[in-house]
Amino acid sequence: MRPVAIGTATIRDVARAAEVSVASASRALNGHHSVTPATRERVLSAAQALNYVPHLGARSLSTRRSNTIGVVLPDLFGEFFSEIIRGIDRAAHRRGLQLLLSNMHGNADETALAIRAMRGRVDGLLVMSPEIDADVLVANLPTGLPAVVMGARLDGAGHASIVIDNHAGAWAAVEHLVAQGCTRLAHIAGPADNADALERARGFREAARALLGDETPLVLPGDFSEEAGVAAAGALRARGDIDGVFSANDIMAIACMVSLIEGGVAVPEKVAIIGFDDVPIARFVTPRLSTMGIRIADLGARALDRLIEAIDDPAAPAGEPDHLMPELLVRASSLRAGDGGG
């Protein structure tokens, strides 16, 4: 099969090369579940060989769709959000879809403005808004526009959602530290108005109480930033009695760990540290960071898949939220008793 100039091949050319109907080629290129893996692979191979590029304008006219997905996030900076976007983009690219990104800065008014700005420009919305009350979020989602909410449960709202079990993840992190022989724990908390952070702090407190009998475990303020991790390290050095730290995210955990080591505190021998999220850099710092992994890019891809289902069948019920259970990934930053690695 000889490649042609980019943009000149049509879907009919792809269908002919793959020996399928035009309808089957279209379904394969758009990621429909009704296409067998073998057919999809044949169509995708033919499209690649022919340098086929979907004509988004023509497809929009025929389907009355924009072929664009709106993505509204609390921030666009940092490894966590980069991974979310990477997962969404990977899933969207397979379907020939474009992304329209917006940053809400964790503010209710800006969230409403960002969502309203998407109306009429996208076929569906992906929203992550842990700082915004669920009722406020639902009130601002446009009626009739398919949406999937990442990280928040929207009971009875008619929108699909994907929920991380932050409480269980925090409990597992504390359980791991206790198994490593830690008896005096501290938690570096996330923002006070962030639902994920609040659940992680609640899980930490309850696990420390149940497993160590500690009624008032140390909780240090934080905001998911590097600066908060450095400040926490200073507080820990001043106290000198903490031997295990659970951080509400990896960035604070890494900053705390580096700062402790630079201050002469051995990790994990003196202080064992575990984070939350499993951002890519966690595997490349020294010592490698133990964490509660949530496969961030997969979360984004999964949300996009659920949104496409809602767009293809708007009448289908949203169903129960997808629950993601964080996975304990034991690495050198917390490993004292030789119980595995990750």
C-alpha cells in the first residue's frame, strides 16, 4: 500500500484498503465498542499507511458534533495534572477528537465561568473540581451536555463520576508505616477546602487512632506544593520525635524528604515517608518514593471513555460512580522491614 499526501485520502480509501464497509471503518476510527479488535487494527493500520486525517469539519456537519471535548481542571500546572491530561489526550487522539482545556483555579465563580464558556463548543465535559461543593458543580453543568466528574461523587445528578477512595488509601499508607515499625506519625495535609485532602486526613487520623492508639496524631498544614513539604520538614526537624510521615500528595512528600536529608535526617532509617498519587518523578528521586498509586493517566483515559459512552447514548443512565482503589507501592523511602517493593 503506497502512502499518499496527508489529507488527500478519504475514509472510503481506508475502508477499501482494510476490506471493510465505510460504516465499519468509521466505527473503528471513532473507537466504537461494536468493532472487533482485529477489524479495528486493520482499519487503523490502513489509515496510518494512507496518512488518513479525519476531516473534522465535514464530520461535524454530518454528525452535528464539534468533535471537541471540554476539560476543566483546578490547575494545568504540575505532574498530576499533566498526567491527567496525557491520559485524556491519549484516549481522545485514538478517536480523532480535540481537547479544549480550561483552568478554574479552585474558585467557584471561575468554575462556573469556565463551564459556561464551553457551552456550544464541545460535545461533552470532563470536570475535576475537588475544591468546589458538589451541589455548586451540578448547578453549573449545562443541561443536556454529557459530563463526567473526576474525583467527586454526584449522587442523583445524572452525570457519571469517577471517585478515588482517598480514605482507604490513607488507611493503607498508615498501615504500611506501622508495619515498618513506625510509632510516631505525622501527616502533611492538603488544602483545607479540598475534598480529596480532607478524606486523606480523615483516613490518617482514624488509622492512627485504631492502629497506634494515638488520639491526636500530628497533622501539619499543607497545600500540595513543594513549599509546604519544605515547611513540614522544618517542623519535623524541630520536633525530632516523628518516625513516619504520610503526605497527602507526592510533591509535598518529595520536598519534605529532600529537605530532611539535606538537614541530616536519614530517610527511611530515621523517618519513613510515603506519598499519594504516584506522579512519574516519584520513581526517580533518591530514595525512590513509596506512595499510594492511582494510575493518574489511566484515570483520565477512563473518564474520557465514560464520556464518549454518554455522548453516544445520552438517554442511558449515568450508573454508579466508578471507584478507584489506590495501590500501595512500596519503595525505598519507607522500606525498613523488607516487605516488598514497587
